[in-house]
Amino acid sequence: MVKSRVSAAELVAGRYRLVDVVHRETNRVSYYGEETETGRPCLLTQIGLPDDPSPDDGRRATSRILRTSERIGLLRPGAVTTVVDAIEEAGSLWIVTEWVDGIPLGELLTQQGAFNHVRAARIGLELLDVLEAAHVAGITHGELSPGQVFVRDEGSIVVTGFGLAGATLAPRVAAPSYASPEQARDERIGPASDLWALGAILYTMVEGRPPYRERDRPEATLKGVDRLPLRAPVRAGPLTQAVQGLLRKDSRERLSRPVVRDAFVRVLNEDPEAPLQAAPRLRGRRVVAPGWSRRAMVVGTALAVVTVAAAVLVVTGQRPDDSGSSAAGTAPGPSTSAEAPTAPSPAPTTPSASPTQEPTEPATPTASSSGTPSGTAELPPGYSTFKSPDGFSVALPEGWTSVRTERAGDVAYRVIFSAEDDPRKLAVTYSEALGPDPVAVWRDDVQPGLEEQAGFERIGGIEATTYQGYRAADMQWLSEKDGTHVRTFGRGFLIEDHRGYSLRWTTPEADWDDPGNREALDVVLRTFKVSGD
């Protein structure tokens, strides 16, 4: 445990003076400080290092923190603290950031007590925006707690602490009562751990206490997090399901980001006494997805990356579509580790569309001059190649055309193919805001939305595979569409960092094993090609 010390005579690294304690947690103490040469205020956070750390350990820790902070700062400027220095000194790691003109959420809760569910939803939504931007970029916070979230006077938040997870060896977490069960078991962490922490913070805001109480020793607290049942929230109101869904012990069963976002937005939109415009920090606009059951999604406008993430949800998020499902399985999703692996490359030419472009008119597929896509075997009779202006081609049954195209600015789109009187459909979705794990997106982002649809039943497991040399994953499921049982095969694959496609083939379940249907699916998978590949 770190012991706080405040001494105007003692300097950190010879240039930062400690003035006062701002907040303290089990293994972390934050101070208001000043840079001696300029008098500029700063926030200094002291973190305990293992006994007798080697010089290499200290260098690795400071390098990791500075590197991660720079990355997330570019994604969420203004909503994430800027790290100006990282120092290893006398058994402690010191993180120096620009001063945050606000109060740690933990201190605010101590002063004011529990929040009503509307205020909690507003803070939760902003915090989710920050996490979403980080997760899309393959960054996991890993040590999120009320001491890492500062609330400004006008209500907006600033998050600190990115890059700390894994930078030191002991203890693992600074606030054990907000650690996830997988952290308590000392297992590898990923975005799901951040979602647990979001749930724990949400619980604390509405209940006035953390879901698992702090005990005398961090090890005892972590054991409680891992083994004890959750104390049911009693003041969460319409946020109850979101709180409980985020605090599921099994990380695979936690609510996905789109589902949590929808819960926050629903609270903000439906509370008649707290209109959205009364919250200064929700300086945004409402984006309504084409064909989305009239539910609005609030997105912040401060950051392009959050706009990207929200736009992807418009096209690929949790909503019904004509392919018989509620979420596009655009392949790779959030990483399950703190540092995302490098995605495979080559980098084919990617399609883009004007942010103001309207859905295109249906186009008619035309056969290529050779009758086959480049590099594929000859097409069976009754197929022709559709060349999309968006940058891909695929062989389709004769008479099929693009019946609808949906866009989210220039970062995501979906094209639906079918033919009159043919119940089968193909959905091709492209996105530029994806993560590196194709299995995780089906499991964590897509399936929770599908489970809300009539007759949903997954067929088998989600299978990792390789498609055209890219990392990919396959998922199949049953659902009900207009009274008909349908079966969908989905394949998502990543073509480059954060960019990828999904192909979803849907047909009536009774016709699934029909030779013509199996041939059509085989032709689609064999001939789909990205321009430039």
C-alpha cells in the first residue's frame, strides 16, 4: 500500500512540488502539485512499485504509460488527461498530468452521496464513450475506479490512468473493490474488465457504496469480488438491468457496449423531468439509424473517433435488419488483451462515401468480361458478378441486385442483396472502426443483440478461421422473420487495422440444405473480392 506524503520541501524528480492530497486508493495517491520552474499546477499520482525494482522495470513502466497515454489522448482529447511526465523514484512510480479542473468522482460521492439514475446515466454515457474509443483502438484501461474519473464543474468528465495496467507488477489493482473477477483471479484482462468496472462505478453512483466492500487486505477484497454474490441494487431504477448485466461474473456474459449505450440513452430520453438539453456535457446530436426502430443514439461531438464508433453502431449495431437479425457481424471486434496484436496486412484500396451521401438506388449486377472474378474458378451457370462502386465484387444468382444500401458517413456501410420472390438475402457490411478479434465481436457485440430477437438460437460455437489470408470468424444462428424460421451464416474478417467486412447469408431454415442454396453460399464465399486485393 502506498503511504501518502505531503511536503513542500520535498520535490519529485527535483522539479514537482507536492501541495495537497486530492484522492487516495489502496495502491495510489493523487496530489495537487506545482512545477517549480513555471508554477504551473499539475496532478501527480504516486503508485507503488515492487520491492527492489530493476532499472529496466522502471523504464518499461514509464515508457508504456507515456506511449499509451499519447495514443488515447489523440483519440479523446479533452476527455482524457494528458501525461506530461512519468518518473520512477525511490520505489514509486510517479505519473504527472496536466491539472484537471474537477473533483474525483469518488470524492464527489463522499461529499454528495448517491446520485439519481439520470445523473448516473449521463456520467456513465460519457465514460462509455471514452472506453469505446479506447477499445476500438485496442487499448484497455484495466484500473478504472471512481478515483480515475474527474468530474468538472459543468458536469463533463476526464479520465486518468490509461497505461497503468500491466506497467507495474504489484499490486495488480489500485482499487480492488472495482476490479473484475478475472483480475481477482490474476487472469489476462481485456475490454470486458473495463465494462465490469463501469458497472461497479454505476452501482456506486446509484447505491452510494461499491458492489463489493473494501476489506482490511486487498487480497480479501479480491476474493470477495471473485466469489461472493452481487448485492442486488435497490436504488438503480431503470438502470438496474444495465448494472446487473455489466456485473456478471463470467466476462463472456456481460452486456456489450451497444446494449449499455442504449440503456443510458433510454433513461436520458424518457425521463420527463430531466430533458437531454439540461445536461451540458451531452453536447451532441441525436443520430437515428435508417430503419432503426425509432430509437435515438446520443453521441458526443468533441471527438472524431467517438463519432466513428457511433456511426459504426448505426450501420452495424443492435437493430433489426432484413437479413433476419439485429446486429451486423462485422468481423473483428474489441481485443481481449490490454495491448491489441498487430492486425494482418495487406492494405487493399478501401471504399469511402461522402458523409452526406444518401442511400444509393438499387444497382443491377453485370457480368465481368470473363464471366468470373479474377483469381476464381469458372462460375456455375446462372451466376454473374456484381461489381460494387463501394469497392468490392461478388458473384450472385442471376436476377439478384442491391436492394438497399445504408451508410454511416464515410466509415461504415451495408449493402443488402436479394431478388424479387427470392426469400434469401446477402448482407455485406464494411466498417473502419473494428478491433483485432473476430471471435470476440460475434460473442460480445453481436450475440447479445440477437438474443433479443424472436426465435434466436445459436448453432454450435463461434469458430475462428482464415479467409483469403485474413483473420476471420464464423457464426451461425436461427431466428424468426415475419413468421418464418430462418438460418443465417455469418463470416467476419479483418483486412487491416480496424477495417473489415462481414458477409451474412440468410435463407429459410427449411431450404438450408437445398443443393442450390448451398451452392449459392459457396459461390459467394469463393468469389467475394475487395478491390485492390
